[in-house]
Amino acid sequence: AYVQRGAVLIGTNPDAANRVGDLLMPENGAQLAALEAASGGKAIIAGKPSLLLVDLVAQRCGIQDPTRAIMVGDRLDTD
């Protein structure tokens, strides 16, 4: 209801699922997809690999040219 009234939907990551043993377990992206479908809104991803996060880290760390920096993630499909 809040997103339908203009609240911003922010997600930390778009990961749909994560493998746990031989099973796939829902992750944050699956929950975001459900919220987006129910509300008609679109989430802003604020964690890695978001440019929003890259810009914030570059600013805080004094990195002048973020294209010369590397951010390492734990997933090939979303990071």
C-alpha cells in the first residue's frame, strides 16, 4: 500500500535465489519481485552492483575515477 501511495521501494540486491545444498532458496530479489508485482512499483537497488553504491563508496573513499576501481562480489550472475 505504501509503494502505491508513493513510497520508494529500495532493495539491497536483485538475487532471486541462492543454492543451499541441492536446493534453491528464495533470496531478496524474489521478495522484491513479489512486492513489485503487488504494488506496481519498481525497486531501486542500492547495494552491489548498484551505481548508487559505487558512487557513494567512491565519494567516501576519495576515489577520483571510479572506473579505475574494482568492487568484488560473491555471485557471477548478479555482481
